Amino acid sequence: MLLLLVSAAALSVGVATQSTPFAANYVSEPDLHGLIAKIEIGGYDGDDALYLTTPVGLPTDVPTPGSTIYDRNGSHVWIGGPQFGLANLQLQEYAGKPVLTFWIGASVDGHGAGSCYIVDDTYSVIAKIDAVGGEGADLHECNIPKDTNTTAMITVYNNISPFDLTPVGGPENGTLIDCWIQEIEIETGAVLFNWSMFEHVSPFDSYAAAGDGEDSADLWDAYHMNSIDKGADGSYLISVRHLSTIFKIDKDGSIVWRMGGKHSNFTIGDGAQFGFQHHARFNPEDNGYISLFDDTASEFNVSTASDAHGLYLSYDTSTWTTAAHTRYFSAPFKNYSTSQGSFQHFSDGSGVVGWGSNPWVTEHDSDGSVTFSLSLGDGSLSNGPVSSYRAFKAAAGSWVGNPITPPALALQNNTAYFSWNGKTAVRSWDVIGDGDQLIKAVDRAGFETSLSLESANATVVAVVAKDKEGMALGRSATVFANGTVISNGTAY
């Protein structure tokens, strides 16, 4: 019979707890406190997809902010925390291999100053992407084009001062916040393309005034660029939130066209209108379709807002018209989004929407209907205490996490608790005792699985993680009931 608490992962006694009502506390990983997620619609249906998020909020609402991966049960798969990014966790490819990318830095006046990072399947940093000039890499974008696979497009914010803000309600000696596109060669850090909004577009096309949003009265965030994509012809598609405009920029730096806003080249069709949008993307086939997240609102303008939605639209440069193809609305909760958001459109017409300032992630079929809905924390509180800048789905098997740390095991009150943070392939556990004799095989039951040892005739315990084929993936430390670690664990 096993009587003593021992954490074989951290080799410490005791369990940390959080008073936050939406914290998930784990005996085997006492330093991890992930934000609870709730399945509102749908559930696990044999699909081993993963959902990539970066929930943030006050400590009373979000126990561990930053990169977090959930499964289709709403269980944690990886709690990365702020050391693995506070915004924009994405699955991408770099040099032909799947990687995770994210942003770390300081939030400054509604944007960011920091760096983008790339980690491999072991969650080890293999590259860091920095801006050249400006305030540093902004949080909004870090997009690795599929055609190059070796460069990254980032947004960069840069202050221009002094700038006369009296026409927009600010001081004569104020500051205009410019926005740049930079395409960076990841290996060398060289800038391959640099483009300034201020050099090409008047800030007076903006719908924002000085001091709007999170800014002080002497700052004017006239542009607020928040996404960059690259077309097959080498052109750039950028979303500029405070202009409610999407631009196509030629690789020579000239503006090819504007969609939306005060000087649109297109007549916008019914249902294809958008405002204060995020995450504009070309269709991968570059065939006259664009996807985006339509916030319909901003922090400083909700008077004309309607329900936010993912939008897939077509555009025609012979007639200079756009048309709504499909709109993707949330369920069971709906509202406008005052900030942030993403829309991931798939080739079969389905999609996944991250609702930004609303703590929801929804999956949709090709007609826009919600087939799966996950809420972070208290999902009923829209535009409230919890947000995730973007949210993405990783199809089953597309991200295989292989942490170098072994499984974690803790024994408490005659019960074994075990988990493996970031190991995506775990489907079952073998709990073993003296002489590696099997005590019991159990299915994975969320991030942490437990087994009562009341009837176990064992003086030592360890656990072995297995995949769906029954192959052993790694083993925890082996411990005596008195807390002595006999041997350390290992990842196979």
C-alpha cells in the first residue's frame, strides 16, 4: 500500500493550487494551472484534432496566460505558458518540417514590441525572428510563406514624431504610429522586403482618432496593420484594421488595389462588407477568394456593430466587385468582437474561427453551421476578462509533440496521478510496480490520469505512456512509497 505524496516530476512534496475558478490544477504537474475549457457544441467524435490558443486576461481569470493546446474533449494537451508566447500560437512549416511559432514581448499601446520564436517538435527554440528597426516584431503577425518556407513576414510598428494631431483631436506635437511589412530571411535575419504604410497611404483615411483604443491622447494609431499574407505572384495581402481596408501590395511596393474603407477599388456586395477586420488570407490557389475575420467593431466604435463572423468572399478585378460566398457565425454565444480574431478556411469550405476578445473557438461546416464550439473560462462573458488573439485547428497528426522531459508522476493518498505535458500521441498508460509488473492499464483521461492504488501490492510505482497502437512512448521516474526516486524517467 502506497501512503506518501511524492512528485516524481519535480521531486517536491505538495500541490500548488490557484483560487481562480477557471484553473485546472494537476497533482502530477503542480506548477501548471491551465485555463479550463468547456465544450458547448459537439465533442470528441474520433477526431484527434488539436486547438491552438493563447488565452490572456487578469490572473483572477486566466491562471496561466499564453500558449495552450486543447483536444476535442476540451482537455489540455500542452500548457506552454507565457515562456512559450502570449500571442499568435500557430502550426506552420519551416525548412520543410512542422513547427510552432509564437510571439513574446511587451504590449505597447495596442500592439507589441518583441520577437517571434520557432520551436520544433520537442518544444525547443530553433529560431528567433527580430525586426530590423522600428519598435521590434509586433504581436500581430508572423507568417512563414509556404512557397519560400525559409522566410517570415512580420508586422512592425514605428513611431513618427513630432506629428501634428490637431486634425484628429490630438496635440500639435504628437506621435503617429506607422506600420511596416517586413519579410525576414529566418536563418540570417536579413530584410528581404520592407514597406511603410505612411509612405503609401494617408493616415487621414483612418476611422480612428488620436487617443482611441488603448492609446494616450498624444498617440494616433491611424493604421493598425494586423495581418500579412503572400500570394502566388509574390504580392502581399495586408489587413489594416483602423482603415477597415485590405490592400494588395505588389512585390515592387506599389498598391495594386484596396478593398473596403474610404477609397475602395471594389463595389462591396451584400454580406461582403467588413469593418475593423483581422487575419486576411488569400485562398491558397490564389483564385479570386479571400478569407478574413470580421470583428464589425473596435474598442472605440460599437455603435454600428453587428455579430462578428468569419467571412469567405470572392472578388473580381474585371468588374471590380466583391460577393459574400459564406459567412460563419458563432454559437451558442454571439456578439461583435472589439478586438483580435482569426478565421482559418479549409479547401472543403469548412473553417475554424477564433473570436478574439470573445473567449470562443468554433468549427463550421461548408455552409457555415457550427459543428463544434469550445469556450475558454466563462464563455458567457463576451468582450470580457478572457481573450485569445487567434485560435487555430491542427488536423489530427499534423502536430506531433515530443517533449524531451519524461512523463510526470505523483503519488497522493494512495492514488497515482500521471501526465505528460505536450506529448500528443498518448492514448493509454501502463501503471507498473515491483519488477515492472503491470498493476493496471488505463486509458488516457484528459491531461492528467489517475489510478487508486489501495489494492496494489507494490512497494514501487512507475507509469509508461503508450500510443494508440500500444507502442511505449516514455516512462516516468520509478519511486518508492517513501518518496525515494529509484531511477529517473525517460522519453523514448
